[in-house]
Amino acid sequence: MHKKKHNRPWAIFIAIVLAMIFGSWAGNQATLFGITFYAIVDVLGTIFLNALTLVVVPLVSSSIITGISRIGNEGGFGRLGGKMFTFYIGTSVLAILIGLLFVNLIHPGSSHLTSLSEETTQSPPFKDQITHPGGEAFVQVLISIIPSNILAAFSRGEMLGLIFFSFLFGYAISKIEKHPASVLQGFFQGIFQAMIQVTHIIMKFLPYGVFSLVAKVFMTTGIRSLGALALFSLTVLLGLLVFMCIGLPLLLKFIARVKPIRHFKAMAPALVTAFSTSSSSATLPVTIDCVEKRAGVSNRICSLVVPLGTSINMSGSALYECVAAIFVAQAYGIDLSFWTQFLIVLMALITSIGVAGIPSASLVAIIIILKMVGLPSEGIGLFVAVDRLLDMCRTTVNVFSDSCCAILVARSEGEENVLATNQFE
Ligand code: ASP
């Protein structure tokens, strides 16, 4: 495993706490020389986010092409794919069931019964985007897997199309003559390694980026907004916490047979990036770096499991969708039968696959679920005020869950290097 100087975790932790305090204190009106602090952190945060996002397309494509062109020679696609999807689905189902348990135990919607009529008058921000409810939305995801123009897919950063093409291209490299194949492999390996270096440079600015992004959220959505929806927020946070700190570590300990604490430490930079950006796609370069260079998973497994997981394995979002849909039903005083709850669980699993790794993407999926089970889509107006803060938390869980799937697959493939040293202890 590569030993490298890693980010000072305390600097980042302090940045988050300071950003929360500063953001809540400054609000979006306080100024410095006539310029609002909000405008300053907005510009800095956007620059940091752009810097992270610019790495995604070249890093993901070169990572997959390099990884697949190697497995192509060895075979075993089916076995790897089977394990990968088993862990994706397994972790998401576990997350949803934990959410289902807490939402039924705490019943957060009951306290909203009385104020329902005024609150639902807020219109959901994403309502106009729901042109393809339910099944059609799923079909759109399927269609986007195969882009008709690869350059367009690359330039728009369409992840599923990009992954599919890189997969195909990597496989094709493994089937061509030795000389051109090794030239291409070397070329893409070079791009991959260079992009990892670029990621390291960007990560030097992590504390400042994290500060700007978190402060911006707290300037507009203060922590007080959680208070109005305390029970709902508590249900979501408890569910996410139990899944991340008990559910996944148990899988790591008993199935992967690694020390969960080491994995938390290895993934720390990716987790804080996810928390501050609310975007698992923007976090992807840092996730790949942590899984490969800090947790010691091979490029062969990481290049496949992490980018694909970032696109389709959204355990935290799936949990949130389930809790939110049942919360709306409870607030409307609708008693959900076992089968309706089962349908919500199933829909949360399916729609989470289509959720993009960008902020607030789950809201669209929740509207689809509400429509499917016959609840008014306006229901999301009930909790939209706390969505951003909860988004930060569920994105962190999404990223952690993907990284755990990579560890689980790598260990099941017999990789001994995974979290083998105690460099973080
Ligand atoms: N923000 C989440 C992510 O990027 C998606 C969501 O649940 O809204 O992973």
C-alpha cells in the first residue's frame, strides 16, 4: 500500500465547525468592504467544486479503461459483476430497512398532522422536472446507459454513458494485438496516474473548500431549520448513523474481515468532501484516491466498483427516500398497509439507482414514489427546508457505502493488501 502524507484530519474538522459557526453568525447579509460574505464563500466554494468536477471525466474513464483492459485478459467479468451487484443491492436494502424501522418507531409525521394545510402550499422545487413518472423515468436511465454520441456524453459528464463506453473500450483493448494494446494501456494508465496527482493538488485546498461550501449552506439554511422538523431530521439522521456506524462496519468486520475503524480513517478525506459538496459525483476523484491509495484496493476492482457505485448505489439516498415517503403518508394521516410499505421499499431501491450524484437529486425520486403510491407530490414541501442539511449527511453515507462495497469485493477476490497496515492508527 502506498504511504503518503495525508490531509490533516483536524484541519478539516476545525474547518467544518468554524464554517458552521461563521455561517450561522454571518447569515447572507453581513458584508466585508461592501461585499457580502455569502458572495465570497459562494465564489470560493464554486471554484473548489469546479476543480473537483473537472477531474471526474478523465479520471473515471482512464481508471475504468486501465482496470478493464487488465481483467479482460484474465476473464472473470461475470463473477466480479455478480459480487458487485449483490453488495450494491444488499447494502441499499439494509439501509432502507433500517430507515423503515426508525420511521415506524418514531412516527415523525404524526406531529405534522395539524399544520399540514399551510405547509403543503409551498410548491416543490422539482415538480416541473417530473415529466416521466415511475417506469418511464427508469426507462430513461436505461436509455442513457448507451449514448449515441460519446463525445457529447463525455462533455456533459453523463456518468452511465461514460462508464459504459470506457468499459467497452477497455474490453476491446484486451482483445487487440499485443503491441497496440500495451501502448493504449500505458497511455491510459499515464492519464490515470496524472489525474490522481491533480486530485492530490486539489485536496491540498480541502480545508478551504470545505469551509466555503459548509459556510454557504449555513448562511442560508441555519441549523434552526432542523428544529422545525426535529423528529423527521432525527429519524433520518438516526437511520443513517446506525447504517453507517453499525450496519456497514458489521459487514466489513464479518464478511470482509477487516478493521472497520481503519476504513473510516482511510476514507476520511472523501467523507468530508461528500459532506461539504453534497455530491457523490464531485467527490468521486477523492473517493477513488482514498479507496485505492489509502485503503489499498487494487485498481482492477476500484476502477469498476467505485465509479459504478457512485452512479447507481445510493444507500443513504434510498434510506432517505423511504423515510420521507412514509413521513408524508403519516403527515396526511394515511395508514400504510404492509404492501404499500413494501412497494415504497421497492421503489426506493429502484429509484435510488437513477438518482444522480448531485445535490438534492433525491427530491425527484421522492416525488416519483409519492405518485406511485397515490400520495400528493406537494408532500415534499413538508421537509424541503431541511433537505440540504440532510443531503450532506446522506451523500456521506452514499460515498462510504460505495467504498465498503469495493472493500467487500476486493476481499472476496482474495486481496490481502486491503487495509492491511495500521498507517492510520
Ligand atoms: N446528493 C446525493 C449524492 O450526490 C444524491 C441525493 O440523495 O440527493 O449522492
